[in-house]
Amino acid sequence: MKRFSRILRKFLVIIATASPGLAAERPPNFVLIFVDDLGYADLGCFGSPDIRTPRLDALAGEGMRFNHFYAQHICGPSRAALMTGCHPLRLAEKGNVKEVHPVLHTKEITIAEVLKQKGYANGCFGKWDLARHSQTNFDPKLMPNHQGFDYFFGTPTSNDGYVDLYRNAERIEKKADMGLLTKRYTDEVLGFIEKHKKEPFFAYVPYTMVHTRLDASPEFKGKSPRGLYGDAVEEIDFSCGRIIDKLKELNLVGNTYFLFTSDNGPWLIKNKNKQDGKLRRDHGGSAGVLRSGKVSTWEGGVRVPTILWAPGRVPAGTECDKIAATIDLLPTFAGIAGADVPTDRVLDGVDIAPLFAGKFEEADEDRSFAYYFINSLQAVRQGKWKLHLPRPAEPEWLGKFARNGHIALKDRGGFQMPFLVDLEADPGESRSLAAEHPEVVKKLLSLAEEIRADIGDHDRVGKNMRFFDPLEKRPEKPMFVGLKRTTKPKGAKK
């Protein structure tokens, strides 16, 4: 009888694996690729003339390309937003202070913790960057295994100088070979998928590349027309193809969502004259027609190339021109999986599952997006209109970030008056239409005030900004650390 039961169970597993109908009864798998510093125009399907990305181009053709998908302006804030579904300024951090790269409070709730409700196996493979922006001085209690992930293979933060590799809480390698990181992360992803193929899984893959220092494995190094940067992107493309091949091999395609995106725009400081990467020696990417790059709230800094692939559920060969963002992934994945989102706090993201299905007519035409830069709101978007808010050229509240050396000089200035852009007609944000459309300016200024009142700004604490550690009273403005200025503003007395 026991032998018959074992045979029956095996038979049912085979049927469930082979039958899309039965397989679909379990919650779907999610594979989320989060590349570091990849520019909007660094994939073939987004216009790159010399970086070869055949596997991702094919996924875009078989799935959906998001043309207006937003992250945040820099590494840590972008990861905090993705994990929590919230703008970073809203989030609680240890000690009720704010860091440039958020140190995520243990009481914040991540995508992984939400999916745990439905029995997901959760794995993180790559750069974490939410326990402090340091390879050594980070809080072990804030690493992935304490934030809803069952398995972690990666590094605490960026690879500015070197990378220490961890498997779960154990450091397994000091100063790892950066050229092998993309391959090693991918190998671990494949093993994780194989191990958890019979249960729902969430594989979060925040690749270390193409953040500098750049490197690629011997199979790719020196092969791209775009130099080392191109080598690194092309290896990521190949690695995504390996993941897709594994999903196909295990008959998991019919019940998996694969989403590819970037954490911010290109790091232009790594290019000649801080321009879009075009030369073989440039180590940063390109935003194409979009203006500027990483560490800015121009479109090139926060609009990122995004591809969604899920045959049978995502219509092939489609492009989404609706506003969407990394903050939407927590409520969207939760909705698709049938999990509950937190109800004891405000989320900024919305469930964009209708967009995933190509039901663009169901999108909220009044959807807005807030462009925060560290501690302050710099711009807002609603529909096709984007309004840059008035601010000094070097805001004193930004401290050492007031003089922005990461972007070209022409993109660093402030705005004496509101600067209104029609992003459909002028994606390069070259000219203000504020004088022609005063009613739009008025509407967006009012929207900005609503956002400030809710989330906060450099000079105020929003009504729904979170503080989880004990407080005698709520502070009047965010308490940022690490913004001490090292240079004097222009015109300041010596």
C-alpha cells in the first residue's frame, strides 16, 4: 500500500509538472534581475548600437518592454524602494536617523517576507546594500537571511574597491575575483531553481556588474565592440539566457514571471567628460535620448530599461508606455501570488498586474511619480508632464552632495522657476513649457505639496514617514547623517 502511495505521488508530480493547468494552481515563480548602473540605452532592444544582447532582445520580442519604468537615483535608495514598495524617505531606519544609502529597519517588510506567506522559497544572489554601504561595517542582523530570504550568496554592498563573498551569514571568500562574479551568481541561481522547482520560488538577482570596478569572465573579456563595459553587459545577457534555459529545461516557463531591470541610470562619471558612454574606454553606460545619468533626477538618472517575460500571460511583442516603477513590484508580486500586503503602513507602489497582462486601458491616467534626491523632492510627474521644482544650484540641505560632481556641468544647475517638460515630445528635457502651460504648473505644484505632506522633504517630516524606534516626539525634519559638507557653496565667504 505504501509503495502504491509513493508511485501515485510521483505520478501526480509528473502530471502537475507537465500540465500547465495543474502547475498554474500553485503560486507563480518570480525571477527578478536587478542590474547595477545599466543605462536606459545599454541593451540592443533599447537602442544600443554596439552592445550585443541577443537573449534579452529575444525576451523583449516574446514579452513586454516598459518604456517608462522608474527606479531611484542611486544604489541603496533604489534597493530599499524595490524591497519595500516605498519611496526611501518614507522608510524607517535604525535610531530614527536617515542614511544616504538606507539601513533598512528590521520592522520594514520586504517582498521576500510578503511572499513567505504563500510558502515561497526566497533566494538573493548578488549585491544587498541595505545593511550599510560597506563591505565590512554592516549590520549582520539586516542582511538578507533576516529579511525574508532563505538563502543568500553575494556581497554586502558595492564593488567600489573589492568584494567579499558570503554564503548566508558566513564569509566564504575575501576579495573575490570580480571577473567571475556574474558567472558565479548565475550558477547559484540555477542551483536554487533546481532545488526548489517543486515549490514556488522568488529568485532575486542583483548582479554586482555593471557598477565599477568592471570585469568579466575570460569567455567575454575583450570581446565586445564597446570595451570592458560591453563585455560585462554581454555576459549578463548570456547569464539571463542561462536562467531562461533552466526554466525551459524544468518545464517552469508556464508558471514563472521573469523581470529584468536596473537600479538607476548610467554612471557618467566613469565616461569621458561625464557624457553617455560611447568609447571603448568608457566604463559607464548610456541613457540614449534621456538626459544625464545616475545621481540625478533627470530622466537618464532614474528611468531604466525593463523587460517582462512570461509566455501565455504577458502578451508578446508589446510595449508599455504607462508609468511603472520598482516600488510597484511588492504589491504586484503579492497580488499575483495571492499574498497579503502590509496594511499597517502606507505603500507608494501600486499593483500593476493589469499592465503585465497588457490591459493598458486599466492604468490610472492620473498616476504620478515623485523624484526624490537623497533627502528632498526635486521633481514630480503626472501623465506626460514632468515638473522640476525650484531649488538653488547647490542646495545647502544636500551637504556634500550639493555640488554634484557625478554629472555634467550643464545638468547640475538649479531652477529659479518651475521647469515643465512634456516627456512625450521632449524626452531629453531640453526646454521648459511652464510659460505656455501655467495651469499644468499649478496642478503639479499642488501635487508636490501633497507628496511633501505625506512622505516628507528636507525641511519637514511627512505625516506617513515611519519611525519604529522610540521617540519622545516626531522630529520636525529628517535627521540625515553623512551629509556634512566638505566644500563651501559658490559665493560663500572664505
